[in-house]
Amino acid sequence: MPESLTLYTADDVRIDAGHLRGGGDLCFVLAHGFTCSWRQPALRRIAGVLNRQGGVIGLDFRGHGRSGGRSTVGDREVLDIDAAVAAARRRGYERIVVTGFSMGGAIAIRHAALQGGVDAVVSVSAPARWYYRDTVPMQRVHWAIERRAGRLAVRLARGTRIARNGWDPVPEAPHEVVGRIAPVPLLIVHGDADAFFPLEHGRQLYEAAHDPRELWVEQAFGHAEVAATPDLIKRIGDWATVAVGR
């Protein structure tokens, strides 16, 4: 069973998290997608696979699960990851790999570029740019975020509380900041069957980044946590151990 953690961000938002102790000095910070939670079965399965290679700290972003605050859908959440990274450091981990899915992947990129303090970054199924509406699932996501009825629906259905005022100013998009991550190693994973963000998003992130970087195009892979197989997660863990020089 994971150790329950209560973290506080630099802007004083309470973050619910869980810690699986691992051997050695490597820790994965696990960043979920929109409306998800570290307590959900898909995230718990991913944490279990990564835990074979290191410690894992999973967190609920603000406005999600048992965390406080309201979701800013990728903006202020960099502070949530920063709180989890600090918690990992306090527990003696010297090498930290932030591993994010979808929205969490975008936040992982923005955190590493803007806040720093990590040893490697893995972004799975992340958007490269904001306001993407060219797929039906993303049209539904924008309705949930931008309309009052949508915010109420997603709160009732998923327990996710979304800030109603939107972005002001609009934060820099992942592709605009990803080049700042180097020389920290970056792995971008994207499926060719992603119903939310087509493969062009993964390629745009890769092209905007600098070495050391890798792009894995996964055949018949859908979107984010739900589609991630144990084999893919193990390969991500293997990559991370090499990337941080373990």
C-alpha cells in the first residue's frame, strides 16, 4: 500500500499524493491526465510497474481527486509537480524522473522547462499546443472547460473542479518551452492511434526540443494512461534508468 502524503504548493494549494518506496535513489513522479487521479486503477497499475525500478510519487493535480483548489488545465499545475519533486528530494531520492500523461505530459514539459530541478522527463500523449479542437474528444474537452454547463457536468461525473475564469495571461504552450529542457534527457511517447491528439503533436514537441531527446512512435497505441500497456511502461522505466545514469 502506498504511503499517503499531503503536500502544499508554493501558492498554498493542498495536494493529495501517494508514495511507493523503491530501492536506490531513483524516483518517478507520476502526473495524470485531465479528470484522472493517482488513485485510479490505470495509474495504480502504472505505478506498480515503475516501482520495480524505483520509488514512485503519484499526485492529484489541483481540482482533481482529493486535492484542493481548482484545475487550471496545465498552467499553475507546474507548482503541483514542484511540490511532489520536493517531497521526493526530502525522502532521499537523488534522481527524479517526471512521467506525465496527456495533460500531465504537457505539465511535465512545462515544469522541467520553467521550474527545473529534475533529472529526466517522460511525456506520453501530450498536446504540443493549446486550443486544439480538430478531434471530437477534444471538442468535448473544450466544452467541459469553457462552458458553465460543461464544468458542472465534469464536476458531477468525474469530481474535477475547473477554474471558471480561464487563462489570463495564456501560459506558454509546451512546444514553445520544450527547447529549454535540455540538457535534461527528454522522452516523448505518442501513439499513431491517438483519438485526442494526432501524431503531429508528438512530432512537433520533438522537433522543438533539443538533444538529448527521443521520440517513440507507438503502433496502434491510443491515448495516455488507459492505453498504456505494462510493456510500454517497463520500457519507459528502462529508458529512465539509463537516462539518469543509474
